[in-house]
Amino acid sequence: MTLSICETCGTQYADAPAAPMHCPVCEDDRQYVGPKGQTWTTHDALKSGYTLRLEDDAGLLGIGLAPDFAINQRALYLPTDAGNILWECLSLVTDDAVGVLKARGGVDLIAISHPHFYSSMVEWSEALGNVPILLHEADKEWVRRPSPNIRFWSGDTHRLSDGVTLIRSGGHFPGSTVLHWKDGPRAGGALFSGDAPQVVSDRRHVSFMHSYPNYMPMKSGAVRGMQARLEGYAFEDVFGYTWGRNIIGKARAAVDESFERYLSAMAG
């Protein structure tokens, strides 16, 4: 039996006698099948060619694969009043990384922004002591490896504590999620955004796409819905999906400006 991992999106699939013929995550119009066609690897094979990079990213512990693999997101370790949260997930788990996290107090839950970053979430949960994985129920169909550790939440907000709230931003996927940390990691708080919205290369704006690799913009109505759901949340910083893709300082104003800029451009 094999837990196959798609080499293009990094998603781990359920145990099966052979690799699947197709990856629905990549065949969806938000992703793509690589130029060599559908290819697969396994967790053990990843261990032989990759390691995990654990480094500071704007004051937080970041974790990512080295060299780059698949979409190349990095996870972040958030020590909050809701517990120690692993925000986003990766295709590879290592004993060294788990040891570092346990030395910092362990992980109480995993929260993930959208299906492109589900990766080896069950592998991580089990390695960390079967901690719960929080996903929005609107994206339930994209789970490729079911587990009793997965907990689905519903609605537009899921409050984890006085200081931490999961917000359904929507747009990119129906259940796309951001995490708002009111009190950290710096004064003024932070938004952790994944792909909806996504911090762009200039690190002064965010943008809104149905598909980033296929350059398909998000519909204006979905962007307005996201704007409304984020209204009223203060934050000084935005942490994006990968290393250094952060807006540090005056991020609330940057996001507000980005909403108006995008909607104006879409209006023509």
C-alpha cells in the first residue's frame, strides 16, 4: 500500500495499492498538471531528497522544504492564547522538525487556509500526537486523505480564543480561510492570509485570483464579499503564503488600498 504525493501540488493521498491515475487538485482550473504529465512521489522518497528548513520569518518560526517542492508554501508556528498553532502544512515531516516544535511547547492544532496547502496534513497531525486539523467544511470535497483528526468548521468565523479567529475569506476556494491574531506576534496584531488574499511580490499590496498559475482573476463579487468579511479586523502585519511574502507595518491600510485598486481595475 502507498500514500502517494502529487509532485505538482504536494497533496498526499490515502493508502492505496498504486498511485492514482489523476490528481483532481491539479486537474481543477485553479491548478495545473505539470509538463511531464501526472507524476507521484512518496513521503519516504521525499525524505531521501529533501529536508526541512526551519528559519525565522519576520519574527515567527517558519518551516519549508529545501530545495523547493511543489507550490513551495511555508508553514508558521504561532504561539497564541488559543494554543500553539501550526498555520499551513507541508508535504514532508521530519523527526528533527517535530523535535524542534515539541521543544517549543508542541503543537495544539493545525489550521490550513485552503486545499492547495492540505499537503501531508494527516502525516503532520499524527507525528505531533494526533492534534486536530481545522478545515472549513465548504472545502470538504478536496480532502484526499481522510482522518478522524480532521475537524470541519462552518460559517464565516470560528473563534478559537479571545485573540484568535479563523475567518472564511472565500473567493479562491469557497472555504478559503485567513487567521486573525489580534495580539501578535507584534503590537497591532496580524493577518495570516494564504492565497485569499495573497501578498504580492512588491510586499506593499495584496491581490485576488481564482487561479494564480493560470492568471484567472477573482470575480469582483467574491472580492467584495472578502472585503466585507474582513471589515472591522485590525492588524499591523500580513503574513503571506511563502518566505518573505509579508507586509510588515501598516498592513491594514495596504489591504484596504488593494481592495479598492483591484475593484477599480476590474471595473475598467
